[in-house]
Amino acid sequence: MASSKLDVRPIADGEEAAVIALWQACGLTRPWNDPAADLAFARGKPASDVLVGLADDRIVASAMVGQDGHRGTMYYVSVDPACRGRGYGAELVAAAEAWLERRGVWKVSLLVRKGNEPVLGFYAEQGYSTGSAVQIEKWIDPGKRGGGGQ
């Protein structure tokens, strides 16, 4: 893997469309989740934010990160498919972990859709493993229910 250096920072006004396009290019969006609403809900709050990674002044990576006062979570972790293999994903994950650590969070969790073995392999390389808990879910707003997941 080539050495890389991303400029990672919180998303700025006017960058929403670029981040949503990145999420779409990475196959992270689903018809039942409005990515613009997800982004607006998480960004710039004490317990959550959306981080972007820039290379050559262009957004090439992003992650939504948050904490609930006990554990941290990452969502929409993404790297432009044309830029994969440069270490950007590892840098972005490290930046999200640092964001959580600065807030006193000592453990981070994330969800990977079933059957996404390449992504599971990436996270294993970052030191992640299958946890001791089983993720269960309940839709409290049935109108948001989609094709079986987040």
C-alpha cells in the first residue's frame, strides 16, 4: 500500500453534495435512508460529526462518527473507488477513532452489511474483530423500514 496523507476535518458548508455523491459511488446509500437527512442529523454536534478526507483539495473519503456517552460508532465510512489502495481508508478510520478518543470514548462499533467480505477484511487489518454481542434491531418508525437494514 502506498503511503498517503489525507487532510481530515469536519465537513464544511457546501460540501454536502460531494459527500453524498461519494456515499453513492461507494454503494452505501439505500432508498429508505435519505443521505441528506442522515448527514444533516449528524454533522457538527457535540456527540456526532461527519469527517471528510481531502487529497489534492478534493473530497476522497468520509465517515460519519458519533458517540452515545458510552460507545462510539462509525457510519458511511467511504473512500472514492478510484482512490482505494492508497491508505486513505486506514487514515480516515484512525481520524474517526481519534475524534472519539478526544471525547473519552474507549470502544468503537460499526455495522458491515452481511456478505461484504472485502470490507470485513479491511477492518480486520485495522484491528477490528467480530464482537461478543449480536446486533439486533427494531424499527420504531415503521415508515422508515426498508430492505432489511440501515
